[in-house]
Amino acid sequence: MVGLNLKDGLSCSHQRLTRISRTILAVTFIVFLLSSASQAIAQQATHAPASSTPAAAPYTRHEKGVMIDTRVLVKGLPSPSFSELKQANFTLVGTYVDRGSGSEWKTIAAWIQRAHGAGLRTFIMIGPPQLTSLSLASQWTKKAASIGTDVVELDELVSSFHLARAQLRSIIDTGLAVNPNLQFIITEYEYGSQGLTNAFSWTSDYPTVRIANDDYWTVSYIDFEITLAQQYGKAPLTWLIFSKGSQDFDCYIHLDAWMAYCKQKNIDVLFFYVDPARTWQAQWTMVLSF
């Protein structure tokens, strides 16, 4: 009986040792697996690509802008000084692409640097009649982004070229590929084209794109702009014309009333434009007061 108990005791001890050994092996194996997993994660973190660029901030900042004819820059004709614009609370000053020549781009690039040095942001307008074909739109947008402009203004492309949604977005993407923080102002009118509505709808998911109205016949389109901006989560923006063009728009004739209406509606304004013929000077004091 005693021998049997001893045998049983040895058997139990052997079983305990076996269980302990197995436990140790299992724990060791688990530790090994955890260590391997940690090393793999560390290696993935080391070789993983950099995180994507944070989404650009929505383009909602207050703007008071003015456009200057490229011929004024090239020929050195009279125009407002940057210091005068700053004192009048302008935030944005722009010009347009005329021929797209190398010398013209060089002049615009130097002008952008001077504007930035004076504390002003810049925009470059791209559109007809200077833009004779849609194929140039992406090319000029890419060039404008590369020389450091803050904003590219696409002027009536939807209405003039009967753009499809994909075409407009492709032009925008071309600029953003050069500068992910590049901002856009897409200017359209609504009457007879639905250009304004389409521009809002097609770019609603681009935070750096704003849509501007340039109907100069009736102030009711300012209200329409505001309604669409609210619908699509954009900051409203409108153009006012203060120089004499080929047509005597109501906006030009009654500029003071249009400016008062914009103030009442609290909408940002871009003023069109400082022209080579100097007709801009007649109402410039009024524009400064806005």
C-alpha cells in the first residue's frame, strides 16, 4: 500500500512537472509571437509612407479685391499703389493672363512678389476672350500656381465653353496638384446658362473653391448668389464693375446703390477693374470707401 502511494505520488509529481513544462513552453511561445508582432509593427511604421497632407482650410476669409488689367502692368500705366490698397482694406489684388507668353508670365510673377511683400494676396484670372481654347485652361492654371499666386480665378468657363462637371474639376485638380493650398474663385452668371448653379453644385466638396456672381444688370442675382452659397456651405462673393466697358451696366451707372446693397447683405466684393483707358479713376474714390 505504501509502495502504491509512493508510485502514485511520483506519478502526480511527473504530471505536475509536465504541466509546468508545457505552460512554460506556451508562455515562451506567446512572448515570442508578441515580440515578433511588435517588431513587424515597428518596421511597418518605419517604412510606411508619410501621412497625407491635412485637408486645406475652407476658403471663407473676408475678401475685398480689385483686378488690374495686365496691359497696365506691362506698360506701367497709372494704377493704385499697393500701399493705397492696404490702407483701404483691400485683401486681394489680381490680374489676368492675356497672351500667356514667357515675358508676360515673368512680369506677373514679379508683380505677385511685390504684392506679397506689401501684405496683399493675389489672384490670376483665366478666361475668355484671352483664353481661346479650353485646352489652355489647365496649362495656365498650372503655370499660375507654379509662380506663387494665392488664388486662380476661372472666369465664366462653365458658361462660355459649356463645361461638363468632370472638365471643371479636372482644371481645379491640375492647380491643386501643384499647390494643395491653392484657392479658386469660379466666376459665373446664371441668366440663360445656369452657370452659377452648376459651379456651386459641381465644386461643393472642394473647401478651397468659392463661387462668385458677375451679373451686372440686376442686384437680384446678389440675393441668388447668397442663397446658393448658403445651400452649398460657401462664403458668398460678387463682382461689381466700376470702370466703363462696352455696355453701360446698371451696376456701373448706380455703383453707389450696388455697394450699399452689398454692405447691407454683408457679402464680399471683387471690383472690376483698373483699365488702360483710365475710366476706373472716375469712381475710384467711391470704391476706396467700401
